[in-house]
Amino acid sequence: MFYRLSFSLSFKGSRQSTFVPMSANAVRNFVIFLVLLVLIDLYAYKGLNTALGNHSLVLRRIVRVLYWIVSIGILSVLVYSVVSMQDPKVRRDHSYAFSLVALFLLFFLPKLVMVVFHGLDDLLHAGRWLWAKLLPGTMDTPGEQIDRVRFLSQLGLILAAIPFTGVLYGVTKGRSRFHVARVPVRSGNLPQAFHGLRVVQISDMHLGSYGDDLSLVRNGIDLINAEKPDVIVFTGDLVNDYADEAEPFIAELGRLEARLGKYSILGNHDYSDYPKWASPAEKAANLERLKAIHQEMGFRLLLDENTTIEVDEERIGLLGVQNWGHRFQQYGDLAKTIKGSEGLPFRILLSHDPTHWEHQVQGTGIDLTLSGHTHGAQLGVKIGSTQYSPAQWVYKHWAGLYAEGEQQLYVNRGFGFIGFPGRVGMPPEITVLELQRTAV
């Protein structure tokens, strides 16, 4: 993924290699963070109280009790979780950590909206007070002033429902409603025998994010098999950190069917570079286990190598490079990956990070590169036929099909999630690429 969320929370299992005690600076920063949260809570409550000023005292008391029960509860869970993280026996439990992130965002983002609008409310009130002092007798009656100023806090309360609803939808529905994107890929280099070949691409499953829930992955597998793909490719980030995150899903992913084979590569998370390990040997063993899991799922893992796919005595190349990112790990050796494939009429490269295409792949003659990594930021807005996402502020090529001369790149928006356990306006994607031969 294009960002890293360093949340090491868990209450189960053990793995001493993940233990990183908080430094004095980290403790200080966490305390400052908590103080800021409390101040935001207090000011947001002030705005809420102002917005409800015309309502009954009973309603305001009920709202006050509910507000502080939720706020104090979330702060308590946050403190408890960070303290528990210091236990040297804990390991990363991404499902729990990401659920906590969702809970925090669900209630924090609406408070930020309230803070902004109530802040404008207070600024307007202060401006009117100052104007009245400078030019006495020019203002409306006090009751009119209060009603007009209170309007901004009331508007903030109404608009606060937008992020609340968005986060709630993202974690309950958005992350499980797969979008099957059917994308024609046209090339004059494609052999006639491959015209109409259906390649299904999936990427960024992040299986450690699901906990023990197999249902979402099972649904995705069913959708893929219903497409009756000729080839299935997986473009990296099977797990978040540890190989054993994939263990419960081996049988499900093994159900994937493609008549010409299933192929995969590694993504930046698959190398387990982000957690702390007790020894290099333990980390290496984790990677070896992950490689074995690919095989157990029926995928051929391509590590800086290439192979061919044959139909009616015609062949195209399928190349798989290890992770190479402009701002991430650069394990991949593209020259080694390409070697021996130069004579093939059409070549598909699997490369996890789309920045690889811009920095190394362009100019190599590789016809089609398939990437993932960005997740489309798991957040987007579609206006007409155009989609917008924060991902485009970070990546030049962040989702969909791109072309430079005769070379093309497709960036898959991802199957799973990391950090925020949901998707808003950026559904998980299963890509069906139909190869089409065009006239030369």
C-alpha cells in the first residue's frame, strides 16, 4: 500500500519480534495527542450544545450523557490499547487495530466538522461584539444576533452526519461490494490466437485485515470464478506482515480456477519489512513460508522471471518482477525478469508498484504492465465518468488504464484494505482484462 499505518495492537498470540517499547519522545507525543483530542472533544461539545440551544433541557441532557460516554469510552480504549502494545508478548493484530481506527474516525471526523463550524460561529459572534463596541446602536437585537450566529453551529451539526455516514457505510458495506471492471486492452502486437483472452487481475488482498472472517474473500472468489477467466494474476500484497495471516484462506483461494493457469508476484508488504524481527533467520523463514503458501493456493509465484502462455501453437510472455517502488522497497531486477522474453510478440509484466512503470518499464517494449498498490486510497468521488481520489495527489498512475506509445499500464484498485477497514466511493476491484488484437 502507498502508506504505512504503524499500529501494533493485539490481545492474542505471541511474537516477541514485534515488541518495540515506546521511547520518551513517543510517550510525550502520545500525551500531546491525547490532550489535543480532549480539547477537540470539549470544543465540539460546546458547538453541539450551542446547536441544540433551542431544544428542551431533557434532550440536551440525554445528548450530553451519550456524547461523553462515547468520547470517554473511545479515549479509554485507545489508551488501553497503546499501553497493552508495550507487552513484549504481543504481536500485530491488524483486524483489531483497524477496527479501532474505524471506531475512532466514525466519531472523530464529525467532531472536526463541528469544530470548524462552531469556530466560525464564535468568530462571527466575536466580530459582531467588536463591531457593536466600535459603533454602538448599529446591531440587531441580542435575540436576533444569537439566532443568526447559532445557525452555523446547527449547520455544522447537520453536515457532521456526512463523514459519520461515509465511514459507517465504508466499514459495513463499501468494503464488501466488489466492482467487476471489464477492461478491453487493445494491441496490434497480440497474436490472433489470444484475441478475446480473459485475464482476471486481483491485487492487494491484505488477508491479515479480515481476522477470522472468510465471507468477504469467499464472495470475491465466487465472483472471479463466475467470470470463467483464462488466466488469473495476483499482483502482490497477499498479507500485511506475516505469512500465517494467509493460512485460514489457503483453501478458499485454492478454489480459483483458470484454464491457462494462475500466477502471482510479491508486494511491498509481503517481505515483512515493517515489523521488528527477533533475527534475520526468522524473517527469512516467514518469507519462505509465504512463498510456499502461493504454491499451496495453486499460484505460480514469479520472482524476477518469465514464462510463456501458449494457445494454438502461438505464445505470449508473462513476466513477474519482485517489488520495485519509487518510494518503497526495490527488490526487483527488471533486466533479469525480461531476459529471454525479448523475441515474444506480446509481453505482460506483473509489477506491484505502478511507479515502476514510469521509472523503469517504459522504453523496454513490454506491452502491458499490471500493478496495484495504491488501493485508490480506498476513498473516492465519481463525478460523471471521472473519478477523483487522494491517491492522485501521490501517484501519477493510481487507477485504471494508461498508455504511453504502444505500452500500457493497468492499476487495479485493490481487493482488500489496510489502515481504514473500509472503502468509500472506491469499491474493491476485480479486473477482467479482455485482450483484443487490432489491425497493425
